[in-house]
Amino acid sequence: MTKSRVRHAEWEDRTSGRTLYVGDLPMSGVLSAALLRSPHRRARILKIDTSAAEVCPGVHAVITAADLPDRHYTDNGTSDRPALARCEVRYVGHEIAAVAADSQEQARAAIERIRVSYEPLPPFPSFESQLRSGPSRGDECIAGSFDRLFGDERCFDTEPAIHVAGEYRFGSQAHACMEPHAALASWNVENNVLDLWAPTQGTRNVQREVALMLGLDADQVRVHRIAAGGDFGSRVRPGDIEVVTAALALKTQRTVRLMLTRDEEFAHTKRRHDFVVRLSTGARADGRLLTRTAEILVESGGFAQASVSEMGYSSQLLASQYRVDAARIQGTAFYTHRRPGGSFRGAGGPQAAFALEVQMDELAERLSIDPVDLRIRNAHQPGETTASGWQIESSRLTECLQTARAAVDWDQRRALAGSGHGIGIAAGTHVSGVLTNPHATTASAIIDLGTDGSIVVRTGAGDPGTGQPMVAAILVAEEFGVDPDAVAIVYQDTADTPYDPGAGASKGTFMTGSAALGAGRLASARVRELAAAKFAVPADQVTLADGRVTAGSDTMLLGDLVASVPEAANGILRIQYRHDLELPLLTGPSGFGNLSPSYGFAAHAVELDVDRSTGRIRVHRVHAVHDSGTIINPIGARGQVVGGVVMALGAALGEELVYVEDQLANGSYTEYAVPRAADAPEVVPIFLESDTGPGPQGAKGLAEVALAPVAAAVVNAVHHAVGVRITDLPITPDKVLAALEVADQHQIPLHGRRSTWRRIDPHRWWIHLMRWAYPHGLHAVLHRYGTRLARRRRTAARLKLIPADTGQQAARLLAQIPMSRPLGGGSDLIVARQQGLRGEENLVDLTGIDELTVLESTHEGDLRIGGAATLEDLGRFAAAHGDTAIASAIDTIATPQIRSVATVAGNLCQEKRCSYFRNGYPCYKRGGASCPCYAVLGDHRFYHAALGGHRCQATTPSDLATVFAALDAVAVLQGPTAQRRISIQDLYRGPGETTLRNGELIAEIVIPAQARRRTTAFEKLGLYDGGFAMVAACASLEVDDDGAITTCRAVLGGLASKPYRVTDTERRLIGQVPTASLIDQASASWTPHADPLPGTRWKLRAGSNLLARALRSAADQRAPRTTPGHAQSSR
């Protein structure tokens, strides 16, 4: 075939913002819907009283489970999930009722009027406790289980030459779609049809299940075409809103729209299941695999959904990726009280591949065999059948491994083990569709040929960004000899398109493409027959190209030929083709059999660096070698590989959903470390094509296998770089440093020589008393009873913007007007309002006050920085005037877009980044003194203190504060009548809490000339590029002519409630000529004063190392810095 490098059919519309999503549909009179969710992990519903909500202004309908048929979603065969909680709630956020009203505000107000009586029930054990001890109360907490034997059981009687065992954990991951879940529904009374707009890749799945849940026939549900802002499995089947939205539309006989917020999207939609694989492999001395045993443990959440099916697929993959004589795989999926997991890109394959491919490296090390050679030795070849019954008709895995090996110069660079630079290789296998149910084994396509010469392909496929409709157009275009742009595409709408099973299980190109190709061939053959009769020539002498039909010297327009056909009397000649997989379905509990008509393979080679000082991993390049048969659209294929690799890197290096008390703690992009563009490495897709497979022109699945090798390749590369193997994803800096401490047998000391006062410090005693009391009952008491007294913050529905002409006028307005706050860039203020942390009704606008945006290097050499100056402007000014530490710090803050609006004062005064405080937990700082600090017993690794910490463990998040403190900066505070000056150290009284008085604002920051003459360096460790500092350090030095340090400032950020001046380090260095060993010793001198929580202990090593790096950098800038001798300013 001729390769078509074609962009997505809607490329221009999607990238220009013209594409319409559910939230954009311009329909008049649309009702807004909202959901009532459970505050309990598990409770019996005794009564739901909706009477008060029903009479609220603007309300048109309130529904509960009593208004719906008593049915469950099919959910991959594990049918245990209702549309709304009927008798029992099973997790925090479980949907109980829904309201449709004239506005979103009215719907949410009505939700608050619904009264539910609960009877709390004993919760299921946590997943962690189930991992330790298994289910504790019969089968009640088991969502599904199996015990499968593949291969010859007698092989387990043979003693392997080498045996390797390990536990591998792949944590829970959010789909992180750009578009939150949304649905719009309308009941068409005239046609007795439900019109539904729901973004999905599985259009017929949604149609079928919505009809089932509402007691309708499938043809009574019309799913319209609508753009999808991402899917990755989250929309392959109905979530939790399509049925509810449709039910409200049925009840009101109106159009209803339900859109989740970003907070709801994180907390209350499907996610990747938390997977633990305990894997054991036995091998012969020559490296051939003998036996494999595995225990797969899956955290399902409140319902099974896809947990059992994904666990089942993992079991088959463990027995199929390589030759093995026998495998015994046990699996158990546990109910918990977290949001249920669901389908996720890879369907359990990445979790199994992670365990398998890391263990292959471990096995190679034990056998003293090259890891790539070991894989090649055990790779399946075409014509083989795996232990679990997969029939491998087409495979180039061996060549994939060899190509990946060559791409990274494997044989030469493996000798550099332990250098900090690592390379790792891993492989992956994935299906191209599944033979598990009849819905997945058939697809149809229609070709409409118009008398105007048009060619239209109709397919029921959705398009969540994968480009399936374009693949269909490319295949049809080739049959007619035209450009793909000449083929119009009609897709997804169930009223206008034939059946298509959707893209799940990597069957999009395989099934949709096969149907389109079949229809194209059938249609082009029909045209040739018609032309042959007209031109009196054999059909094989007729050619189709550029909209014309030609036979020798005879030629005519395609449209004219169509017009001459009687069956095209209505202007359309329609040809339909149905593609059926004539293969036996894989059914039954054994898991044995051929799961797919074809299998895709990949081998990825990762190049990365590991920073031993901070634990940070930086992936530089990924060579992604794929055997996916024929590549029909290279642009689309490359996009799928690059996107898949980056998504898998997120799971490997940062993404994890953190729960405390079964409530999501990091439900925002600030805390959830999805890779940013700057985090993405170079990805080099390499396709080893073949046309031997049964797919269209030999194509096989691609989108999901791109994820499978990545995490293991990263782990293997990290081991090559620094000698530690981490098998608990994601590999965050804390885990790297902890592993290095064990490997190096070196720990940062927590106790050393202290003054008598430090040993009897009452504050320190109080910290230790609280730390002891929390797990011994204090936390439970404060959580259960103290939170009942928590203060509730109200956010004003309307905001009033008040202008000011001068800083003093702004201060007076702030002092005089109740519930007021200054407004600069608003980048944190708006977010804080959304999180319920700010209730001010009046915002005093500072953006037009010139005196507050000043940037000036004075005659005396001082640097004046206006509080309302943007970070972008300050960064440019600082870089131009030699204030490199300020410029470099600003470069690490957020994104260029945010820096263009965020202000200096806003950065200094922003609220703490504690996930619990930000995400609605009734914690000490949010709810009051009767409430607990959830960080003490919860996850506290990244944005909590290792120094001090009292009732609150949070830290001040400002990077500028760290730099300014090292530069002896003074804050000029404007009050209603006068100004006052305080040091940056004195600006803070707690984490993100300032000493500003009522009516005061930060007018400017002044950095003295003497501090500017020092050499200053800033270092920072974030969870992702532009993220908040987990640890930061700034060092500022003045060195005499002999090289001795005369002035030293050392400040740590992210480690204490406010910027921490490391006076111990400063004293040790002043008067000394800095050497590497002296700097290392001095940089760790503060650690005996630390009081880390268990999860922040790693920060001692990271903080010491970052401070040492900053000091070395400052010391290396030995050339004296000159300050301008005349005033320079920028506004």
C-alpha cells in the first residue's frame, strides 16, 4: 500500500478550539444536573428524604434508585454495580441521588437539601491489610478470584537451576482526560427515542448498557456523534453519569446536561486498579524458562467493574509473553471502599509486563546472561502456541529486541554500570481485539457513492483521539485511488452508522479497518463491474483514480457512472460490508485458549540519568520498537506510541492516586504528577512492519502495547545506573534515596550533639508527644468527634472588583471593607476559592497601580521589586541585571502561562500545598483546633515538614521566599496610613501564613546591594517540571581575596513551616576556604535538629545534598559581581 501521512480528520478544528464537546452544545432550555454523593465509606441507607429539594427554586426533578429499574451494569461480566446506590453505599462519593434544575447553582443548592439517614456498617479491610493477611471475613470482601494452571503440571516437579521471586506493585493511576466526564440527554417524545450525547470510544457499549439500565430497547437509544476529550478506557463503557442524565431527561421530558468538575473527575471516576503481582520464575541453567507461579492481587474498589477481567488478562499474559513449560496463576480481586477502578489503557497488561520484565532482568543477572539474550532465547516465534493457548501467527519480537539493543549501543554502554547513567530494555505483548464475547467479533462499514462523485464511509466507531475514522478513510481512499481527504467520514452516530464494537482491547484498526477495507473493496469491485459492462471490457481492466473510472481510452466521472445505476435513483449507491471473526470464542474460567486473532509486540530501550543526591530520575530518550504489522497511517501511529510512552512514564515516575480514610487526597493536577511537556523525553518510534497478520493489510494493535514495556525498562535502567532495583511504582525520589541508603549502608543522622536547651525544648517534647499520641487513639478521636466541630468556610457566589489608584488607597480599602482581599494575578486566589479556602466577597484590584509593579536597580545598588510585578517580568529583569539566582528560581516555578500573570506578592503569600488542606479534609488548619492533621498518619512524603512541625505539618510553598531569605530581603508592607519593613524571615508565622496585619499588603521587596554582590545559587527538587518544591536550597556567599568565606547565607525550603535559615551551616563555613568535604559536612550539620515523619526522612538527605550543591555552585562563582552604578528600572 502507499503510505498516507494524514493528520487527524479534525486536526484543524481541535487545535483551533472550534470542536464542540458536550459542554459546548448550544441548546436552549437545557437543565443542569448535580449528584448527591455519600460521605461514608460503607453504610446502609435507611431513608432518603427528597421533599425539601423538590421544592427548591428551579428544580424540575429529583431521582434516587427508587426511580430506576432494579438493574446492574454488565461491567465486563461482573454485574454488581447499580446506577445509584439502592440499599447500601460502598465508598466515599458513591452516587445516591441526582437533581435537574434550571441552573448548576440551583441544582447544587437542592442537593444540599436532600436528607439521607445512614446506618454505618463495618468497613472491609484495607487493601494493605488484605495484602498482609488476605480476606478476613469469608468471601464478602472478594470481588472475584481464580486459580489457573497453564501447561504441564508435572514440570513443577522438576527443580529449576535458578529460581527468582519478587513482589511488584503498579499503583493506581488516573485517566487524566483533558475533558471531564459529561453527558447530555433528551427524550424525543415524537419518535419515542432517547437522544444521548456522551463522549466514548465504545458507542454501542454505551447504547446497549443505557438501554439495559433504563428498560429500553437498544434502538430506542440514539448515541450522537460528539467529540471526546480523551478516553484511555475511561469511556469505553458507561461511567456513572450517562444513565443518570438519561433518567433525568426521561422524568423531566427536557434536555438535561451533567458535567463533572475537575475535582469530581479525579475523585469520582474510574481509575487504574492498584495491582500487586507476586511472581516466581524457575529457569534451566541455559536460561530457558521452566515454570512460573504468580499471585495477582487487585484492589477493585467499591465494585468489581473491570478488576476481574483485567486480572484475568494479566494471568494469561504472564503465561504467554515468553515460552514457559508450565504456569500456575492465582488471582484475587478485593473490594475496598475506594472509588471503583475500571478499564484503563492496557487492560492489566502493563501491570503484568512490569512484573515479568523486571524479573527477567533479575533472572538474567542470576544466570549471568545478557538480559536481551535471555529474552530472545525465550521469545515466541511465528506458528507457536503459548502456555495459555495464544496462537502466535505473526511475531517479530526477536527483531524488536535486536533493534532496541542496537539503538542504544547496548553492548558498549552496559559496561558503564553504576555511573548514574543507565539504559534498560523491556518487552511487551498485547492483543488486537479479544475473542471473549460476540459483540467484539463483528464490525460493519458502509460506503455511499454519490452521483456528485462523493465517497462517504460510514462507521460506528468513536474517536477519542485515536483516529480510527481516518484509518477507515485511508483504506477506502486507496481502493478508489483518491486522496484520503476526498473521502468523507460519518462516524459514531448510532442512527447513521452500522455496528462497530469500539476501540477497546486495541481492536480499533483491526476491526473498524477490516470492515472499512472490506466495504471499500466491495464497493470498488461493484464500480468496476458497472464500468466493465458500460465499456464492454473485463472488470480487471478498469482502473479507479482521482474520481474517474477508466478502461483504456474510455473514461468517465465516478459520479456519472453512479448516476447511471438504477439502485442509485436517490442519488446514492450504498454498499455495506460486515466483517466477522470466524474464530471460536474464549469462554469458561480456565483462561486457556486463543484470546485474540492477532498479537502486537514491542521492545523499548530507555536512556536515563539518576541523580544520587536527590533521587531524581530524568529520562532522556525512549526507543520504541514495534511489531504492529502494517502501519496504515504513520502520523497517527507515531502519535499513539509517543502518547503511550509518556503515559506509561507517568505511572513509572510520578503518577499515583493517594487515599487517606478512603478519600482521595491528591485530586488535582498540582499534586498529581502527570507528566508535563517539559518532562517528556524524546521518543523514537521504530516500526518493523509485516503484512502477514489477519488485520487490514496486515495491521495489528498498537495503542496499548506502547505502554507495556516502559515501566520495566525504566526500573531496569535505574538498576543499571545506580545499582538499586525498585519494584514499587511510581519510582519517586523518596524511594530512590531510601534504596540508595540501604545500598550504601549510610543514613543521615537524626540525633547528634545538641545544646542542653535543645534537649529540654518544650516545643520538641510537644512534637514527639503528638507523634506518639496520633496512632494511639488521638487521631481517631479527633477524626470521629473533633471534625464535627469543624468550621465551614463559605465561598461568596458573587465577587465585587474594587479598583485602587495607589498602594495606600488599596490598603485603606482593605482595612475598611469587610470580607476583602487584594487581587494581583489571581492564579492561587481563584483556585483557593474553588477549594473552599477563600470566602472574600470583595477584591481590591492592584493590577493598575504602577508603584506596585516597579522593578528597579537603584543608584545605591539595591533591587526594588514591586509586589504586583509578575514573575515573568521579574525573571527577565533579574536575568538582565545579573540576579541569576532569582531568575533561575523563577524558571522553575509553574509554567510560562502562569508566570505571565502570577505576582511576586502572590507567590510569597500563597496558601500551603498540603493535599489534605487543599482537597477538603477537615484538618487542623482548615477545620480548626478540634480537628486532626491528616498528614501525620497519612501520606506526607512531598509537601510536609521534616523540621519542626506542630499541629500542622505543612510547609511554606514559595520558592521566592527561599531565595529572598538568602539575599537578606526586606518586605515593605503598605498599611492604610504608613509603611513598615520586616525581613522575609519575619514575614511568616506558619506554613503559607504571613504576619500581614489587617489592611496591609506587600508593596515591594528590597534586596540590599551588599547581598546582590554576593554569589548566590538556587537548587530545587520538584515532583515534576514546574512543580512546587519538595525540597529547595539557596546559598549566598561572599569570599575574600584568599578564598575564605566572609559572609554566608544558607536557606532551605520545603522542609519547615517557613524558610529555614541553616545557621549551623553558616557558622561552620564562615572564615573557611570551601572544599568539597567541608561543604558536605557543613550542609548536613542541621539534620540532628530534624523531626521528620516517617515519609519525610528522605528529605534530610535530599536537603543536605541540594544545599551542598547550591554552596558549591555559589563558591565556584568566584569572580566578583559588580552592581550597576546608576539606576535602572522596568515597569
